[in-house]
Amino acid sequence: MRSQKLSPIVTTVVTSLLLLSMAAASAREAAAVAGTPASATGSWLGDVRSLSQAGASNRRAPIEKRLDGLGLKWKAVAFETAKKQQGQNLIAEVSGAAAAPLLLFGAHFDQVEEGHGATDNASGSATVLALAERFKHKPLAHHRVAVAFWDLEEAGLLGSSAYIAQGSEKPALYVNFDVFGWGDTLWMMTPDADSALVGASRDAVKASGLQLSAGREYPPSDHLPFIKAGWPAVSYSLIGNEEVPLILSFFKGEKTATQAKVIKVIHSSNDTVEQIDAAATARGVDAVERAIRQWDAAQN
């Protein structure tokens, strides 16, 4: 092949294209090092929108479609309560050796009739989907990962309670997500404030520019049936730091001069995608992934 001298204009174009290609490759490499596919952050908001637009009776469908897109095998597990309430949980294996201890991520996908359920709890479900994508792309060293999407949480934590009542596999740890929509604070419900995961979460929020609030006091969510069964569980929310004491006061029935944003949003017509801060949640998802990887790496 003969070489030809390029014109200055062509040389500039070729150089620009080469630089763009190198930048894109560098971004992909950085994402791979972090264990995060380049598309993961952008798809989080898309998942929130899909669930919010699906309608209260059809919120499983976008999750099933997303799991299919990730190449994950999932199953719908039907349950019925003593009061004849019927629901279906979705369970999917993500990655890891079959003999490894189970790390289960979960969030409820159902909503109340009013509003679109974007914050409560499309945000939590989208976070679980984002983590599923990340841990499929780069599995953990010491744990098998699976994800669960609970039905009928709003009716009394029924889906997560059914998982336990049906004799399902006990995880080494269940990690719950409920209300993960905005703010500067990763709020963590944990029975043990000195646990390795709390320490890892504290390290992770510093790297992500967030704060950590960790303790036993926390609103009721799908971690409770696990804890009541004696199964290890924690729960994460992402909100403003100033909201934490206001939320706790609300659930205690105490009156406060101001009301937390989350109380104004959830279970109301205000619960729409417009309330979501995708930039904040990107930091939150990154922090949780980083914490889990640090915690897993320390396991023997």
C-alpha cells in the first residue's frame, strides 16, 4: 500500500477523530475498572420513568423487560396472604458461584394509587436494577448476587414477608432500597452501627461527596420481615440530611415546625419523576456499589 501526504484539513480531522476515539476508550476503561458499564448511570433515570409511566397495575412489566435486556433469568413467584391478597415477587440471579453465600438486593415495585410512585419506589427498584447491571458486569469475589422486587409492600410488607414464609433461601445479607431519589445523605438502617458494611459505607460516601446517617431508627420497609425472622438485613435511602430527624418525628407522630420533602412527596400526587435528582442518585448508587465491593473484599 502506498502512503500519501495528507492535506492540513484532513490531518486535523483525522487527529480529532483519533482523540475522540481515545477519549471514548478511556471512559469505557474507567467504567470497567469501577465495575460499572458506561450506560448504567443513564439507564437509572430511564428505569424510574418506565416504572412511573407503567401505571399502578402494570409496574412489573418494565422490570421484566429490563431484566431480559440484561440477560438475567428471572422468575415470578406468586403468593397469597391469609386475607386472600394475591401478589407476585420477581427474583433474578445475577452473578457468582452457586456455592457462594447469597447477597440479596431488593426493593418494592408497587405503589399507592395516587401519584406515579417515582420516589416511592421506582427509585429503589431502579437502584436495584443498576446494581444488578454492575454486579453482572463485574461479579463480587466472595458472594453470589441475586435481586428481588417485592409486590404489595404498600399493603403491609407482604411480598418480602411471603419470601420468608415460603421457605426461600436465607441470604448472608439482604440489602433493601426504599426512597432513593435526591439529597446529600445515604441513610442506612442497620442493627449494628459498628459493622463492617457501615464502615465501608462511611468510606464510600466520602469518596462520592455524600454523608452517611447510620442507625436502627428508620421507617418501616421490606428489611423488617428479614430482621424479624432473625435474618441479617440493612436498608438504604437517599435523602437530604435535614430530613432524617423530621422523618423520624413524623413516624413517631410528633409535630414539627417544618415537614421533610419526602413526606410531602410520597403517597401523593407530588410523587412524580420531576422530584427526582438524577445527579444525586448517581452518586448514591456509586457509593453503595463501592461500599458493597469493599465489604465483600474483606470477607474470607
